[in-house]
Amino acid sequence: MTERSLKDNLIVNLSKDFEVLEEVWGYHPIYETRLRIDILLRAKPHLIAEGFTNEWFGVECKWVEGANGQTSKTNRLVWQSITYAQSTFEVQGESVRPRFVAVFTPDRLEPSIERHLAALLGVGLYGCVGKLYFYRDGSWGIKFASIYGRSSPEGYYIKQNQLPKLRAGSV
């Protein structure tokens, strides 16, 4: 599988619940540079009615396979996602800052890489970065310190107090 197929599968599996924008250009105010995020999503009305945020959020996809060289790749993935959470993106003529950014990787990572990514996401939480994943039944989940939201065959579970706080300086 490639990163492109990873993104394509993600879009197919999320388009029922989210508006999807691909390859969106933005601007990072600290480094004064243009950048492009893989995907921006915003919940559709039925999901907002369940309590999901009505704000755009980002998803950065990375194909991670095996162990060799993958710690460096996951380091860059989390840092890239933190910088996206600090950036603004051009959406329908407006400048939008994503509420959070979720990383998305293949389901089954090498155990050492999975542990490494989990540790990085512990720090990433303070930069509004979490993880997007899928369950075996095709339901999606978004997790920060705990599960923020997920779908299931029975409906949706949203825990609004798990949406990360916006933090700067002393936390």
C-alpha cells in the first residue's frame, strides 16, 4: 500500500460523516512559509448534532512500514502535525486555523514504532495533535489523551471534554 492509497481509503471511509478537502494550502505564521496539509475535515450536521466540533481539523497521513528509519519518520510526522495546528489554511475564501490535527498511519505498526509514536503523541497533545484510526468494523476513532470521538454501528460517541485545550507557554 502507498501513502496515496492510505489517503484514498481514509476519504472513502470518512466522507459519510465529514466534509473533505484534500491538499489544502496554508501559511505558518512563525516560520513565514507556505505549506500544504493532506486533508482538512469538518463534521457534517448529523455529527455536529451529536456534539462533534463544528470546526475544521486536519489529518496528516504517513505510510509507515517496518522498523528501519521509521522513528525518524514518525518524529517528522508529529512535528509536521504540530506546525499544521499552528497554521492557517485557505478554505472557501477564508483563513481557517484547524481545531486540531490527527495523524493517520497504517493500522498495524511494528510494536517499537507504535510505542514511539504513542510517546510522541503524549507531547503532541499539548500542540493539539491526536490520532485517527479505524476499528475492525470500519468505525473511526479520534484519540488524544482519551477517546474524543468515534463512530460505531450503534451511532456516535463524543466526549467534548477530551478535545485538547489550546495551550501556549506554561501548561
